[in-house]
Amino acid sequence: MSTTAPAPATSTRLSSRVVLDRAVAAMRAKRRVEVEVMESALAWAHAHTVTDEEVAAGWRSETIRTPGTAAALFGERPLPIAGDGTPLVAEFAVIELAGVLEQSHEATLALLGDVLDLAHRLPRLWALVRSLDVPVRLAREAARVSRDLDVVAAGHADRLLVWQPRRLNPHRVGVLVHEARLYADPDRAIADHDEALAARRVEVHHEQGAPGVSEVFMSLDTADAIAFDNTVSTMATTMKALGHHGDLGVRRAHAVGLLADPQQALDLLAAADVADPDREVDPDRDEAVCVAEEAAYAAADPFRRPTTHPRNGQTGQTGRTGGSGEVRLVLHVTDRDLIAHDQSVDSHGIDPRGVARSDELGPMLLGRLQAWLLTAGKVVIQPVLDAERMPAVDAHDPPTRMAAAVRLRDGTCVFPGCNRPSDRADLDHITAYVPIDDGGPPGQTHPNNLAPLCRRHHRAKTFGAFTYHRRPDGAYEWTLPSGRRITTDPPRPRPRPDRPDEPDHFT
């Protein structure tokens, strides 16, 4: 009987690295081919552009002879297929290219329009595409969503898009372009918002869900959506405390179902007060808890209607105290956004057309934010947190202000390509914390040794062969189990619309 010795671990690591190198090389080759297609399409478009002078001089006058003739009606025309500032393209050139590429006319129009927008309106992003630093699909999405912008606004969108190129994804592309749109045309932003509010709706689709399950689509005002999300989360948390064994998604869905009966929802929300350590209550006797337990475990009933329960001598009174809870918003606002230089300043000295940015909600006009704050019962403004000026501590858990400063500094999980928000991530000690009692040095917990990691990448760093460190420029360099190193983008000043001549970050 013979046995085969297992392969050495070093050999396994080397083979794994070879596989990863092949994958990286294949991805770069794919990007290079996609860029070659885009560059070829651009060269074709430039070879068949029509200038304004040619149009004025009667372009293709040999085929367009007399107004009203078939040639004038159906002959070749110059097409505006991209945004403001891009050249016109001969119509039949598009048809020819579509035939060669064996794709539809509409797909070819989109291809030419996207590459013309990139080359003429988003040149910084186009340069990163050509250097294989940004995928073609993301660049084309940026060209598509920015097509309605004028040349100046497109220039600012271009600077925003190349500000942190490794963090781009389809959603972030749309957010950054919308921020440029807010600066360029706040009146339109207000009109678009009002139009969207007028189109709010709630739809129930019984035919699209699995058997016994229906799908609900809601389009809400963002303020209502935040309040709705907080209420559903509170109800789902209470249901778990009462013994509901479903996961979070199931409990949230059950909570939404309970909203069909407002009284049951109020009973469940009233039971949330049991979690308040300052309230003395017997969960086995408190009526709110008992009713909430019944609601949490009640079978679904499509025929139920809103009900009322007499309590304290009054119908529909739950005895619940307190307001609707707290909502914490982190907003980034500069002095230039707050103070205007024209007659648009309101009585409080704030420019309603200034732009505030929220990592969670995206950019918004200050006038809209002000309307929200006027409806709040209490507004607490916290000062700016500077992570660089905070002293180190010996404890494992960072102080509240230090934790908040680190999360604001990085914004997302610091693993390359991960965009999970930092406020939903763990705070990891880059150099593992050693308890003081076990001989650990003092001052191990400080901002430069802390970074937000989502649970997936935190587990990989803790239990796998993943290591990383924070470089002096603020970027994070990771070493993967294969030995390959990847680096995130360092933090950079955010491009501002009033400084279009600032040097580009990637040059």
C-alpha cells in the first residue's frame, strides 16, 4: 500500500497566486478590448462629423436639392446623438457601423453617443477609461445620465467622477452626476422634486410574487421613507424581543403587514417602551406587551380592518409616551454652500439653493433640508469631528467621538471595492489589540489604528490571511493570502463648482 504525501502549503499558495494573476490579466485584456471598441467607434464618428459651417453651407447639397422633394424629406441628415458640445454625425454612417458590428441601430446610436460624450464632455473620465482604470460600463453609464447637463455642469460632473474613481458603481455615478445637476440648475431640481412628489404611489402586485406572497412597490418622499423605515425597524426589533424567531427581513415584512391595522401597530410600538431601562413594567401583565405578542404571532388575515381597543377610558389611546424617535443625519456643508452672494438668501441668512451632501441620502438643496428641520421637534447640531487631533486611549473600545470621527473620515468599509457605509461596519484595530493585562502597550486605540470594515471583510481579516495597513496619505494597502497587494484611493479634496481650474487629482 502506498500513500501520496500532500502538496506543500507553499506550492498551493503559488498555484493560487497564478490563478489570480490569470484572472487579473484576463480582466485587463477584457477592458483593453472594450476600450478598443470605444476608440474605434470614436474614430468612426470623428470621420463622419458634420460641422455647423457645413450645415449652413448646405451639407450634402448634391442629395438634398429642392425643399419638399423626397431627397429633402428622406435624405441623409446630420444627427445630434450626444449631449451639448458634441459634434453632429452623419446619419448613414451610424447605419454602416451598425451593420459592421452586427448590432441594432439603437445600440450603435447609444455606443456613439456615449463615446462622444466621454471624449468631448467627460475627458477626465475618458482618460481613466483609456488607461484601464475605470470600466467602460461605468463610463457609459456616466455619459448616459449626464447627457442632459450643459457643458459647464458636465465639466463639474467629470471632476466629481474622477475624484475617487475606484469607488464608482452605477448608483454612485448617478449620485455624483445629480450633485452636479443640483449646482447647475437648482430651479430644475426643485421642479423635478415636486414632479416626483406628485407621482408618489403605492402599488400591490399579487400576480408577481410567489404563491401566497405579493409584492409591494412604494415611491415615497424621502422624509416619509426615513420615518417609515425607522418605524418598521422598531416594530421588527420589538417582535424579536417578544420571541419572534424570524430573521430581520421576515420580521420587517410582518411589521409592514401589521400596519394595515393601525391599532395593532400602535400596540406593538407601545411595547417598545419595555426596552426602556427607566420604565418599570411587568411584561407578563402589561397590556401593551400582551396585545403586541398577539399581534406578533397572529396569522395573516387579508380581511382584517382597522380596529380600536378601549384603554384608559378612551378609544384608541395606547398610553404610549414620547415622540417619534430620533433621526441622525450626517451632512457635509461648506460656508460657500450656506452663504449666497445674490438675492436668494432667505431671512435666516441661508442660501436655499446651496447644496448639502449626505452619505446616506445623497445631495440635496438646503431649502429642502430647511423644510425638514422646521418640522422637527428638536434639532441638535454636533461640531465637526477631527480624527487627527484625538488622543489615543488604552481601552479596546474607542470613545464615542473617536468612533464617529473614524467613520466620517473613511465613509465606507476600507476594503478595495467595498462601498458598505461605515456607520454599518465594525471598527477594526489595524494592528491587533493586545489587552494591557496581557502585556499590551498603552495607547493602542487611536484613529490611525482604527478603520471601518464590514462584517464580511472584518471576518476575512480576523480569520483569514488578509492583512492591511494605513499609509501616510490615508490610503489602505491590503496584502491578500496569495501575496498580491491592492491599494485603495487616498482621500482627496472634493471638487467644487466654483473652482473648475483646480488641477486634476489623477494627473
